[in-house]
Amino acid sequence: MLEGLLVLDLSRVLAGPYCTQLLADLGARVIKVESPAGDDTRRWGPPYPAGESGYYLSVNRGKESVVVDLKTPRGSELVRALARKADVIVENFKVGDLQRYGLDYASVAATNPRAVYVSITGYGQTGPRAHEAGYDGAMQAFSGLMAMLGEPGRAPVKLSVAWIDVLTGVHAAVGALAALRRRERVGEGAHLDVSLFDVALASQVNQAQNTLITGRAPSKLGSAHPNIVPYQAFETADGAVVLAVGNDRQYASLCQVLGRPEWAEGEYATNDGRVADRARLVPMLQERLLEITTSDLLAACNDAKVPATKVMGLNEALAEPQAVARGMVVSGQHPLIGELQMVASPLWKAHGPNGQPLELEPEAGNAPVPPLLGEDTAAVLARELGLSEAEVADLAASGAIGVRQP
């Protein structure tokens, strides 16, 4: 869908690379510019299959890696030349850092006014914290998210995935596509100022809205829902399940499953009553659920149309028949690792009016893989900038670029 779109990826770690991987998954050509040391995540592990970091492999599929030393005049000029050709530029440097290389938005727009320039920072381009670095773990604390995570009376915990980074990458990709649509109408690009802090606040949706209404921060509820009871994880006789009871009818059905129909009467007949007295009701439910095996409970809830799900490990989820049916694990041929399994893009399931797939999904065993450091330097500079082999060799000898030898 994005064939012909050229994306210059000046980002590293997670939010920016996730954004550009989404664009690559949709058909854009993404040139990832790395320093001679490479993206930080190349050293974040284990695991390191064939010396490549699992973290790096997760968000750089389908890109071309070009190693350039921006600190050298010849290196920064090469990237400026690439920026003059790019449709989208994604960067996550600290505010003002790229100005010294002539790669800030004002400089880029002067020679490429049609460029959509996406800046991803911790706190945005304005405000008293604009010049501070932002990290997902710290942002979970600063945004109010961490204070509501964990069990009551226990220390705060953070999400085990850098969720704010991921959501920021999604927001950045959506913003870039919207800016490209605007460019079709008005003929000019735009500068998108996307911050982890803004995304963290906006992504707390109902919790943020409830806080604005009440003036009170959410309390820790473990896996429980602030507005619905019961809607949380419970232990069973041999495991754990999540009961996601969304209405009073489902709750009455759950009480039938548990052999306690009287628990759906009186104050517990409505969700408001259950929320008000969750401190007494939830332990009652938990005590009864400990007497039932996971398989028996899931079967009974399925028959009664009560939403119930086993708490699974990620390895189980990736091997789940539904994941298999949806093709959510793909593989490609990596030059060092060999066959590399990856999680598929959730955007590849697209069809035209006639029901025919839009051919976003790769052929079995032939999914794009993340590039080796500097793997594409010579090819990209030749294709995009018309450099000869001698010119590439001279730049490599000067230290301005890095070229990976076969």
C-alpha cells in the first residue's frame, strides 16, 4: 500500500523503529541510518542468535541499514542528501541536537518542503522539560501509570513491555500517514511533534477521564477493572483465568456456573453494587474458584456465554491455534541466523472489494528480515545518490560511512 514511499529512519531503540517498521510492513522503503556503533538495541540482550540481539530483531524488519558517522562533515552531508529525497523522516534525537548537522526540520524543509518530518521525544518540542531525555520505564512513573499498577499495599510495578514506546510508535505512524494525505491536498509537508509523555497521558483513556472528573488518582487494583466487577484474574484449582464479566446478565450466568445463584441477588444484581462492595465480593468469588479446575471452569463459562480466558504464557499464546490460523508467526531467511521466526504485522490482513488479499503478507518462509549493521550502505548510496564504487570506498576509508563486507 505504501510502495514508492521513501522513509529515512534516523531513530533508534523502540518508538521510532517501531513506527518505521509499521511503514515498512505496509510497503514503504525504509533506510535506517545507524552510527558506526549501531542502534543501541543491537547490544540489548540476551538472547543473541548468531550475535544479533532479539530486541533489535523485533522492530527492524524489512529495512536497509546504512552506517554513517554524522559527526563527520562528509557523513552529515550524505544524510542531508538522503533527506532531500525522503517522503518521511523519523528521528528521536534530543530537541535541537540535529540542528548542528543541518538535519533539523527547518533545515530539511528549506530543501524538501514536501517532507513529512516526525520528531519523537520524551516530552515534546516545547515546555519546561523539552530538553530532557525520556525513557519508557521513567515515563510509566512520571505519567501516573506506574502508581496504579500492582496489587494494593504492594510496591508499584511497571509493564514488562515498553508499552508507551510502542504506542508512541503507532501514534507517530498514524500521524505520518495523515500528514501524507494532507500533502496530497495542499502540496506541502509537516512537522509532527510526538512525545512519549503526551502519548502516555492520552493512552490512559478512561482512567485519565475518570481522574479529570473526580480529581482523584486511580488506586492499585492488581488485574481488576476500575469500573466493572468482576473483571480480573482469579486463581483456579490448577492455574488462573481472567473473568471479563461485562454486564449484569453475564454476572448472573457466572453465579449459576459457580453454583451460587444467590450471589446475583440484592446489591450484587447490578454492576454499581458490585463495584461498591468489591472488597467483600471478590474474595468470595476467589474462594469458590479455587475449588474448580481451569478446564472445567472454561467449559462451563463457554456454555453459559460468560467471557473467561486462561492466563497463558507468551510461548503458549504464540503457539495457540488462533495465532496459527491467523499466521501470526512468520519466518524469513537471515544471513547469519538462518531461518528467523518473527511476529507478523497485524496490518497484513487486508483485502480489496473483490475479497482478494492486497498481497501485504509475505510468502511462507520469505518474510523480510532485519538488516545487519551496514549491510546496505553501498547499495543505498549508489541507488539513491548515484555514488560510484570508488566514491563509496573513499568515504569508507575516511570513516564517514561503514560498509559491511560480505
